[in-house]
Amino acid sequence: MGEVQVFKGIRYALPPAGDLRFRLPVPVSLSDKTIDARSFSPVAPQPGRLSRFSGPDCLSLNIWRNTKADGSAPVLFYIHGGMFMRGSGREAVLDGTLLARDWNIVVVTINYRLGMLGFVDLSSLDSRYVANPGLHDAVLALQWTHDNIAAFGGDPANITVVGESAGGSLVSLLPMLDDAAPLLNRLVMMSGIPASLLPAKTEERLVQCFLEHFHIRNAHDLSRLSDGEIVAKTSALIRKSGLGSGTFQPTVDGQYLKAFPTNLIRHNQYRPVPMLIGNTRDELSVMGHPLLREHWDLQGIIDDGVSHEDPSATKSILSLYAQEYGKKEARIQLVSDMIIRTASLFYAEAASRTSQVWLYRFDLRPAAMRLSGLGAVHSSDLPLFFGNLLQGIGKVMFLSLHDLPAARQLSHEMQADVVRFMKDGTLPWARAFTDGFIAKCYDVPVRFDEPIPLEIYRSYQQTTYYAISMQ
């Protein structure tokens, strides 16, 4: 579009290949050489549908700018999700054209290292290796943005970091990191899990499993493995580790990432910034879908989640879900809270003591989503957030085109709220926990409600899970 300029595949770091694998990202040197920014770079090596685009030269970012941006435009810095294993900043649903065009902001999306290449701590093999290389990538991309975004019309003093799912988990860490915290001014966490971290002891067991799985004794053995070989054996390592979908996560290494973020917030070891935190109404409904649930052991997840809890507390919580949602829906809402929602609310409540925090919930369930039983599933807010309604999960959501007009209006309201937040650091509804336990619920019509029933939320604060998230 003529009103928007797009710069694709700008490298912020050298390819993490050869001796640079598993190490801190190395910034690209400044140069007056003209670069070709017409095509996306490769994505981070990963399994699945994006693998055909993958390659080692993946540490890049993409920029969408309104041609009217004059150096004062707010900057939206977005970190993609994908369970720390998949995804990229080039996905069509994340295209920043409409946001830049309609709201005169600058949009940045990034790639970072994933899976075993990004979230396994192999520093025991070589002192040059680091824990959490994928997290370091995201921080370096933010640093590059801060240092260079003025050339694209963005205001380096007004950067809002946004992330969804695993990206939201990474965003939750940035205010705690000495080299990242000074660079951000607002925070938007979409279905992030601030408790989605591996304690050091668990990481040690994962590393040992990795070394045994690949028959590695030293750094030389590791250097002989290609990225492709490592990625190809991802599924087998996940099965062997016994950690399931949580195999690859940032690790609390005690140095760069000193503790769980909610605990750091409670002890005021973070930079207070305005925050917008939210979830979808039916986050993990995919686990109960008749055609998909065979891939998930829903009851097993629930049983494992409550295995460390006092039986009386477990019985009380299960009873509350049955009363609130009914038997059919209770398990999905329970696992959605266990895995995603309560962790984000613990984080929000802790932050509300020193930061202004607002909550939202995405409730829109177009006809196709109601009929499929998926409802407002995980990531279904992304098409409306970016305005790309027929991309990503939007292709399913809007099979009935009759739902599109109302969705476009709701998308406009969501974007208006986010842009207001980016510009002013405020939102026109009750601040979380300071003014009440209220979320803005994006639906047709929009309404305000508790993000989850308050009685259920308070019951989680008596659990071992809550205590662990405060470690």
C-alpha cells in the first residue's frame, strides 16, 4: 500500500551458525552498504509448516511504517508465539500494514532462536555458551529497534513491547532484565504465561537428556550436529524428557534471569511500566475438540496439575468449576486457568502494586467457532489485533462472511485501545486490582466482567502452583 513502507528481513545479528551456535547473538556491524529489504529472511530452524523457510541466517526483524511517520510515531515491538518451538515474524496474520496505515504507528516483528537451539542451556559444555539464547536474541532485537527506529519514523522513547503465547511469556521477562528494562515503555501480554519457565534443576535434567539423546560428550561432538539433525529429533527428545509441551522454555539460570518474574515483581526487582494483560475466554478449548483431543491427554494434564496439591483444596476447586461452568465446559476452563490464565493474573496482581495494569479478555465466538466447539480459543485475538481477519486462525473464524462486519468494528475498537495505551499509557476502564477485578471483554457487544470468577482466582492463591510461581 502506498501509505505504508515495509522493510523485511533486516538482520540485527549474525547467523547463529558454526561457532556462534548456543552463544550470545553477535550484533551486525554498522555499514553504509545498501541492503535488500524486499524479502523476509529465513525463519529460525523449526519443525512443522514453516520448516521449508528455515535457515541459520534467521536473526532478523521486519518493519512497517506509515509514510507520515516523522520520528514521533509510537513503536509496537511484537514477539511471536509458538511454544518456543515454532513461529516467526513473517506470518501473514502478523502483517503490520493495517496498523501502520490506520494508526500512524511503526510495527516491528522479529525472529529469535527456537527449540533446542534457543532454549537449552549447554553452558556446561563450553563457557562461551549461554542459557536462554532465544531470550538474548529478543533483547538484542529490542536494542536494535531502540537504537535505529528513529530512521523509520518511530520514537525510541515510546516503545510498547507486545507478545502472544510464548511471545507473551518472553515479554513478561523484559522488565526484569537489566539490559532490556530501560528500552521499553509499555507492555502488552496476550495469553502469556509468566510461570512458563524451567527451574535450574529441571533444566539440568533436560540438558542431560539432550546429551544422552544425541550421544554428546563435549562441545566438539555438538559441533558435528547440524541444525537439521537437531530439529528432526525434537519430537523424540520431548518424549524422552517427559516434559511434554513445556520442554523448551526459558530457564531461571540465577544470573541473567534471576528468579520467576512474579517473584521479582513482588520484591520490586523490575522496572514498573504500564501494562495491558489479557487472555481469550476459551484458551485451550482445542484440547477438548472431538477431532483434536486424541492428541492431548486432557485428564492426564489435569491429574498431573493437581498431583502436588492438598486433596481438599483440589476438591474445592473442582467443585467451583462445576458450579460455574457446568460439567461439559468445566474441564476446559480448568486447564485453561491452570496452564495460562492464573499465571498472568498472579503477575498482574503483583505488578499492580507499583505499575498501572489493565486487563482484557477476548470473548468473540463467530458462528464457525461456536459450531466447532472451539469458541474464543488461544490466539483467536490475533487476527483482530492486527486487523488481518482472514489470516491465521481467522480463516476458520470467518468461514461465515456474515460475521465479518461486526468483527471489523470490534477490531477497530481493540486497535484504538492499544494505540491509546501506546500513546498515553492509560486506558478508560478500571485498573486491575487497584480499582477492581475487572476486564474489558471484547465481544459483540463489548462488556466488562471478571477475567475469571473471583472465587476461583482466590482459591488458586492457596495452591502449591501459586507458591512455585513466586519462587
